[in-house]
Amino acid sequence: MANWHRKAAVVLAAIAVAATAACAAAAETAPKPGGAPIQLALIEGMSGPFANAGAAVERNLRYGVEQVNARGGVELADGAHPLELVVLDSKGGTEEALTQLRAAADRHIGYIMQGNSSAVAAALIGAIDKQNSREPENRALFLNYSADDPALTNANCSFWHFRFDAHAGMRMDALADVIQRDNAVKKVYLLNQDYSFGHDVSRLARSALSAKRPDIAVVGDEFHPIGRVKDFAPYVAKIRTSGADAVITGNWGNDLTLLVKAAREQGLDTKFYTFYGNSLGAPAALGEAGVGHVIAVADWHPNAGGAASDAWYEAFRARFPAAHDDYPVLRMPLMIETLAAAMNRARSADPTTVARALEGIRFDNGFHASWMRAEDHQLIQPLYVMEMDRAGTRGVRFDNEGSGFGFRTVLALPAERTVPASVCKMKRP
């Protein structure tokens, strides 16, 4: 039986390689789109404290654009058109993001992409709602790949906003499923960034623990300025003093990297249940201290498994071979692919027409089936909870950013098990 499994794995891998080669050959012979480019504006912090996160977003979106264009672009009523990524630097701030949105509107760019701040996302959605009402000939869609505030697809939902990431409540539910069976956890410290998303994580953590592990004591609930803390040692000292067995944090970017570095330097023997513990720089920062201590939740990760998943990851790494570029975020290229599918379905790049085509659309790349829920514009997709370990150990075929450390799946939730409730009452044009 073991030999059969090995032979089957070899056959599947060969099929994946052959499929990848066939796609590459098809791309070489695909008709070159001759129509005017359809511009997609990325408004993100490309400079400032989270510039590394902005650069990673750009890589992932650019990869999606390149994949679509390699197949001939999108097919509209007047023929094929390529996609074009336009990068606008918000410096991570709300006012600058709104300035860049006005610049995009002046250029009649109909697709706005942002995600690395729920506060910025909320401001952009509000501005786009007004723009689309006042200038129906210059409407835009907002495509959200990371802003996880649940309100954006609930009480504050908008017809013009589509979220391609699981929101904070969906992620917390997945983490809580793992915490529920971790009997070693008796005390939890909540540490989050001081803005809407961080407060959501704190509130959702308390709610999930109350429902699934009411015996756990919350021994700290603290917020810190976003992007301004240079030394997290004082926070780590508080965690140690509290006697916490685990930390729950929604921190991302440098705020996560610096936190886990401080934990390593102080030898903090505490589990970290994170939203983004597998993100930029975090595994390398933790090193051995993260093995068996860091748990993260994501829509996908390189060790999710399967020949098609492995082939996709290896193709991404072939495009971006540098170790520091090894941060594929599947939902970002998937967002571009799904948008292209909606344009093909509508045979139009008109934002209103494409919005209607996106509602209810299903997209399956062979290993990650998803659908866009029409009632609130929340993408429903699989989720993985994973634990950090050394590369080469069972379940950890690939490491992160050449660090020698990667993640193994401890809980895989199919899309059907991640569906959240919604209170969205959407107004449609």
C-alpha cells in the first residue's frame, strides 16, 4: 500500500508538471491582447513602516495580472484587453490614500485595490460610495484583499466593495477551534494594534473563548500604537508577568515581526495564536523559539498539500526566486483571476456590470475552490490553521523565506465550514 501511495504521488506530481508546462506553452501561443489596458489601481503603503508589506502585495497582485495577460488578457465585447497594475503610494495613511483615490478617479480607473488597514479601507469605501453616487459615469469598485474588519461586509456593507480575505471573525473562529482542544492553555493575553481591526480581534477573541473555552482566563487585553512601537520588550515583560500560557494577536507587518523578535530575545515560553504568524519575516525572527509555539491562520499556505497546490507555489517561486520575496498570498492573485473571470462573463469592464457579474461567482483553480457571496460580497473559501516547525519535518516540505522554518496544517476547514453569519442590508444601484 505504501508503494502504491508513492507511485500515485509520483503520477500526480508528473501530471501537475505536465499541466504547468502545457499552460506555459499555451501562454506563449495565446493571442496578445490588442485593446486598451484595463487599469487596476493599488493604493497601499509602499513607503513608511509597512513598506515591506506593500511590496509583498504588489508582487502577488502583479503575479495575478501577469497570469491573466499570459492567457491573452480579458475578452470583452470589443476584443481582448490586457490588465495593467497602477501602483499608488498611500504611505500607509488615510488622508494620503484618499488623495491617491482622487488621482485614480481623475484617470478614470475603475478598480481600486487596498487591504493593509481596515481604517483606510473604510475611508476608501465611503469615498467611493460618494463618488459613484455623484459621478455615475466615473464609478469604481473597491477590491479588498486584507482589510478584515467584519463590519465592512456586515453593518457597513457596500455594493461597491468586495472582500477576498476571510474577515476577523472567520479567522478567529478557526483559531478558537484549535484553542478549544489545547488543554495546556489556561491563561491568555490579548495584544493588538490600536485601531478598528485590533479592537475587533480583542472583542472576537473574548467572545470565542467564552463560547468554546470558558475556563480560560484573559489576563491581559492591551492595545499599542500601530506602526510606531520600535521595541516590544516592555510588552513581552508584561506578558511574562501575567503568567499567560498563550498570546492572541492580530498584529501584522513590522508590528508582528518586532513582537516575535522581542519574545525570542527574552526567551518567552508562550504560545502565540496569530492571524499572521506566517507572514513577512516572522518565522525567521522567531527561529527555534517558534517551533511548536507559533500558530497562524490563513486562506492557504505552501504546505497545504496536493500536487496542484505544490505546482502553483513552485511556479510563484520560479517567478520570484529571491528568498526575501517568498511570501505568496494566494487570495491576491486569486482576486485578480476572479475579477478577470467576471469581466469575461460580463464581456465588459464597466464597474457596475462587473460588480453584478462578481456576485455569486465561483472560482476554482484546481485546489482552492471559492465563491463570492452575493448578499454581502464576502468571499467564502477554505481556511487553514497551522503550526510552525522546522523545514523537512513531517508536513513541512517548504520553508518560509529561506528561514529553515515553515508551517504544517493542524486544521483544514473546507469553504463550507467557514461561512459566517451576516447582517448586511445592501443597497444596490
